[in-house]
Amino acid sequence: MKLKKILFLVLGCIGAGLGAVGAVVPLIPAFPFLLMAAFCFAKSSEKLHNWFISTRLYKKNLESYVQGRGMTWAAKMRIMATVTLLMSVGFIMMSRVPVGQIILACVWAFHIIYFVFVVKTLKPETEGE
């Protein structure tokens, strides 16, 4: 049981670190790493989880989504642009693997559909910042 908590703690720290880097560096998406950190900290330590959800990084990038309210259009666009850029690199590198390109195209299309039509869009005045 203790090993499991240590593993979640390490993964949470890695996720928080990569999420912090992703908040600054445009090519690294912050959202999935911060979501991973929130999940791992919740599984490893209540104290760390409470600290993490009180950070500005969490509140700016993840809080509204986790609460089920949605995301701002700017946050959605940032995520979709990053994923599109990274997936296009993979798509180009798979020029000799048509099946891989088809799979990547399907994943990309699902990603765009999900963020445009499923995730609620917050108006800037309801963002609370």
C-alpha cells in the first residue's frame, strides 16, 4: 500500500513539474500533466492534494474544467493548437505508414470535436480572473 502511494506521489510531482513547464513553453501542453498531477496527488496525499488545488497554476489551467464548468475559449484554442502541431509532426513522420496516418487523423478529429462540442465554453466574465 505504501509503495502505491509513493508511486502516485512521484507521478504527481512529475505531472506538476511538466505542467508548470507547459504553462510557460508553448509546445508542451500543460493541461494533461496538471490533470495527472491532480489525480496522483489525490491518490497519494490529502495534504499535497490540498496544496496543489490551491496553487495559481491549478486555478488558472484546470479548476473550472474539474468543477464541470468548462474552459475558456482561449484555453481550448491553446490545447487544440498544441495537439494539432504535435500530431502533424507525427503525421508527417508517418508518410510511409498510411494506417498510422489514418489513426492519427481520427484521434485528431476526435480531439477537436471533443473540445469544440463537448467541453463547455466559459465566457471571459464567468472565468473569475
